[in-house]
Amino acid sequence: MLTIFGTVALDTTRTPFHTVERTLGGTATFASISASNYTPTSLIGIVGHDFPESYLQLLKDRLDIRGLTINQTENTFHYDSSFDYDLAKRTTNKTELNVIANYQSTVPEEYIDSEFVYLANNDPVQNMNILKLFSGPKLVICDTMDFWIINKRDDVMKLINKVDGIMLNESEAKLLFKETSTLKCARLLVSNGPSFAVINKGENGSLLFHNNEFYPLPAFPTEIIKDPTGAGDSFGGAFMGYLSQQEKWGTMTLKNAMIYGNIMGSFTIEDYGIQRLVSVKAEDIKKRHQKYKEIFTF
Ligand code: AMP
């Protein structure tokens, strides 16, 4: 069983071409919807009284949401960000933690023996606390981002030490170590405990560091890009969802998981918020996987 813990959010996303306000987002939302294409997925998170019923239904249709708390007195976590013209650089306008701020996360009894746990980007202290509540997961992967690196760096480092795999985007990895080389960042991440690190580089693909080797993989080429929000989380969810279906997690398996991560990220950026991700069918994934193999085999 795969359980994903992270934020379930209302996102306001501004690009030079279009703005979407208070649309369904959050790291756990993207990651778990993406993962559910590979394996049944359970979600742990919290939303507020302003969370629309239609979003709740959308999650319910795809996921086990017995771990989703609804706080009737506070607002849902709200993230407001803007992208520049090339849709590569994101600026955070506002992070309103709301229900997240004092959330005492719990694991429903039915999820306690989850073998696979994905700690999507969230407060690192909450991530460490919830990890203690599982009975003994076989594989734990976490993600983090600039907000937590800036505000709780020591806790981010402690969290990294407790997981089997760490996933980060390139600028965040560089921020974490004040380091300019992505490869060095990957090595530093692994030297802090996990057995592998994955660094996402947007349209430049992703990098795996495992068993003292670097494996750069290209992104799936798509000409449509509207909103990169959630691409990293969709990558992470697919990566973990695929791994949860495998017996062992050697380099070859990790590379295959990255291909599925790249493919799900490529869908997410094609529309605002979760719109494209929720319309993905098994057949679409199969086609992109086939195409990926054709393009990158020589
Ligand atoms: P990504 O684009 O994959 O890095 O993640 C985008 C998602 O992260 C958005 O849907 C936000 O709701 C969520 N998010 C933004 N800031 C934070 C934060 N500080 N902690 C947890 N989630 C966040």
C-alpha cells in the first residue's frame, strides 16, 4: 500500500498569459493523483472549511481519503505564485499556511502498515512526526522546497537522513547546500543518509545519483506548456507509484521509475493546475512511454 502525506491546497497561479485562482493544488494532491495511475493510493492531509465539495469528490473518486482531515474553523492552505514569460522561474507571492500551521497529523489505522510512504513537500517536522507513526515501511521517499529550506533547514537535513530516497528540484538542491554543481548536490544529498537522490531540472530532465554513479535522463518532449505547478510532485508520485509495484529498487528500476516520473510531469505542465493530470488515461501513459523509448534508444 502506498500512502502519501503532503499539502492539499488552493493555488492561485499567475502566468503572463492567464491566472487561475484558488484552484485545486498541493503537493500531496499532484503526487497522489499521479501515483494512482500506478497503484491504489492513500492520502493524508488537511483542508479547511472553504475547500470545495467538488474537489473533495474529485479526490474521493481517485484515492483513499480516509486520512484527509477537514478543519471546520480554518481556511485551506493557500499558495499564490507567479511565473515569468518563459514559465521557468516561479516567484512566491504568498504562502498562507492556515490549517497546515498547527496540524497534528495522524495516520489512520488502516494505513499504519503501509509499505510505501511518500512524504511530499511539507513542513519537515510534520513529515518526521508522521513517519514515526507507520509500523515499518519498506521504502520512504521525501521531497522539499525553498520555503522549508529557508525556514527550517536543520529539520530538512534531519528528515533527509531518515529516508531511503530524496527528490528535489535543481534550484532547491543548490539552495540547500549553497552549491553551484547539481552533481555535487546529488552527492551531498546521498552523503546525508538516503541511498539515492533524484534532482529535477524542468525541461532539462532529471538526474539520478545511486551507487556512486550519476544518471541524467532527458525530459519527455512536449510543445505545450501552460503551468509548471505540480510537475515535480507529479514526477514524485509516479516515481513512487511505479516503485511500489516492483520487488527491488536497483539502478535499472530507479531509472524506469524516472521515465514514468518524466512522463507524468510532462502531462501536468500542459494545462493549469491538475486539469491535464486528471484526464490522463493508461493508454496515454503507454504511448508516451513507447515514444520515450523510441526517442532515447540509439
Ligand atoms: P511543485 O510545482 O511540484 O514544486 O509544487 C507545487 C505545489 O506545492 C503547489 O500546488 C502548492 O500548493 C504547493 N506548495 C507551495 N508551497 C508549499 C510549501 N511551503 N509547503 C508545501 N507545499 C507547498
